[in-house]
Amino acid sequence: MTTLLAVVIASALSQAPKESPVERIDPKAAAALVEKNQATIVDVREQDEVNAGMAKPAHWFPMSKMKDPAALKDFLAQLPKGKVVFYCAAGGRAGRAADEAKKLGYDSANMGGFRDWQAAGLETKPKP
């Protein structure tokens, strides 16, 4: 009986639709895309977090504003065409933001955290 149950579960799982994960992108690769006007970087950290600075080319749209789908749609519509690369403090929120953008039809990616940008030696700017 246990073997039959395992077969049934395995069969059900193999038939379940699999959501493709959001692309993960390296900060230097993201910066190169921005240089070629092929991507826009978006910081989704909150105000207290961006006080420490941001990636120089980043736009700011805090994750708390993403609770309003219309605000997210409006923000994304104002960005230049191309990939939208999100980052936060460590990558979790950036992944959720990239997933939401993907659901809205945008080519999106998760760059991870601001520390990754800094560790790559890329330019930063003061808070917005």
C-alpha cells in the first residue's frame, strides 16, 4: 500500500504545472545590461534601508508599495523597455518583486542584495 501511495503522489507531482523560477542575475551582468540600455535596476528596500545608499543606476520602488497592483503597473510602465532587475537587502523581496513583474508580462530578474552590488565594486549613490 505504501508503494502504491508513493507512485500516486509521484505521478501527481510530475503532472503538476511547474512555475519557472525568476532569473537570477549577477550585479556585474546587470550593470552591463544597464550600460547597453537593455535593463533597468529597481531597489525594493524600504526608506530606512536606502538611507545607506543605493546602486547608482537604480530606481526606487519600495516593496510596501507593491501591495497596490495599480501602483506597481504604473511604475513599471514608466520604465524604459527591457529587462527589469530587482534587488533588496538579501534577495528574498527582490525575487518576489521580479515574480510579480513577470506575472505582468515583464522580463525580470533578481539581482540579490545591495551588499552584492557593493561587493562587486559597483558605484552607489546617496538615498533618493
